[in-house]
Amino acid sequence: DWTMGAYREEAIKKIREQVGDAKVICGLSGGVDSSVAAALLHEAIGDQLTCVFVDHGLLRLNEAEEVVTMFRDHMNLQVIHAQEQELFLGELEGVSDPETKRKIIGKLFIDVFQKYADQIEGAQFLAQGTLYPDVIESVSFSGGPSVTIKSHHNVGGLPEKMGLKLVEPLRELFKDEVRALGHELGLPASFIGRHPFPGPGLAIRCPGEITREKLEILRKADAVYIDQIRKHGLYDDIWQAFVAILPVRTVGVMGDGRTYDYACALRAVTSVDGMTADYYPFSHEFLGETATRIINEVKGINRCTYDITSKPPGTIEWE
Ligand code: XMP
């Protein structure tokens, strides 16, 4: 795409002008926005860039390894893999209130990010994958509803606190343009087309108390579900799909034995911007096959439901 080719050259030039030979830190989440921002910055300033990938223990199966391997080994970026699972899961122990979970995770995220950023000597800039809609949204928020539905964690205020200047190379772009730019920069299609994944991760897909056991079960179930969706060629038709593990055990029968295991809910929605959403109309055949696979392949789950709530009145995530 010639437009993106031109944008890329222009963006690289601007980054070099802004940054000079200072060092830049970038939070890498593995999502499309931060991935494209990191790839673009790397192309512009090479090893002046260090990325910090915070592993809070609430990631999906193999996710941390995939992200770190791709950026470090295949794209040659300097990536710090912050292994902070113990810290996050420790602080979340016994917590079941959704807003409390979000606040704990948001606060720790900032603490951890700051801790690692402080180790990068001479850093003067913090890069963020802010998009144009994010810029607009934060402006319109001030006149928007005064009720907080969910506290999103973000790193607003962090740059000033750390004495860093912001670099936001995607500020003029919409999501589809970011994807085009990612493609232009050579990021694999599997990364560019990824469904969104929330900052608080699996914590908000595990209503009630978060335990390592539940997270383990959830990761396996989610992997089977996404595998099914890919195998049926549905991944790109869906905005977001995931499993939530429910805080309830139910009785089942398998072989000639009684089971007493967790129930789970499958979620899949279509959406344009995440603000409203419809549940995805899977065929009964797909749902039946997927439920059977999850129950057979994932120890700890013996019941599967499909969430057919739209947004509004529901939200996409369960918490
Ligand atoms: P809800 O559940 O509010 O989600 O309908 C709308 C979209 O936002 C994502 N989401 C988040 N993303 N930090 C994020 O980066 C968050 O705290 C957060 N909470 C929800 C959600 O996955 C969906 O795409």
C-alpha cells in the first residue's frame, strides 16, 4: 500500500527528529497497537529503544513466550521480560470484587513498569501506541457519562511522574491503518489480526476469586476454543472471543463416574469499536463440538454455556 509506505517514511523521520540520540522505553503488551509502535520505533532508532513486557501471570497459554520470542529473536528488539507473576497473583489473592481487581492490577502495572524503566539509564522518552480514536475519546470523556462502568488501566500521568517525554507515533491513525502499517513493517499477519486482549487479562474472565488452579483451567479451555474458531475459519469474522471460568462447580457424569467441576462460558462478539457488540451466531454444530472438546480435553471443566448477551446491556468482558 503506497500510502502506508509514505506514512512510514514520514513517521520514521519525525521520530528521529523528536528523539535525537536519546533512549526510549516502550511498554509492549503483544496487542496490535503497542506491537506496531515498537516495530516502527525500532526501525527509526534501533537499539535506542528498549521494550518492557510485563508478565502479570494473567496472560493466555504461551502468550508471553510468543511475544518475547517474536520481538526479541525474530525482530531483534531489546525486550525486558518482567516476570512479575508472583507479585500480581499474590496481591490479588482473596480478592473477588471486579473494580478492586482492576485497581490492584492497574497500580501494580505502573509500579512494575516504573521499576524496570528506572533501570534503563538515560531514558528520556516513553513511547505509547495511542491511536487517533484514543485521543478523541479522552477528550470526549470529560463531557461523557459520570458513571464509571469499568476502570481501565492506562499509564496516563506516568510520563510526567517519571520525568519522561511522550512519543506517540500512531496518534494520527485509525485501527485499520495501524494494521496496514504493521503489515508494511513486516509484522506477521497472525499478530496484526489478533483480537483485542484487555490489560487486566484473565483476571476479568475469572469472576470471583482468582486462583492459580482456575487460571490454569481457563488457559487450556481458551486455547481449545480459539483453536476451534480458527479451524472453522471464523477467527477474522469475530471481534473478540474468549472463555470465562465461572465461580461455580456443577455435577456431571463422565464414563461411569460423578464429576463436580467448574462451569465455563464461551463468549464471541462482533463489533465495530467495542462500544456496542452483538453475540456471534455460531451454528449449533460448532457449539456442540466445541463444548465436547473443552469438556473432554480440559480437566476441571464439566459444563459449557454460550453467552448470548449483547452490549448493551451486557459488556464484552464479564467484569
Ligand atoms: P467491555 O467489557 O467494557 O470491553 O465491553 C470493551 C473492550 O475493551 C476491552 N477492555 C479493556 N482493554 N484495558 C484494556 O486495555 C482494560 O482495562 C479493559 N477492559 C476491557 C475489552 O476486552 C473489549 O475489547
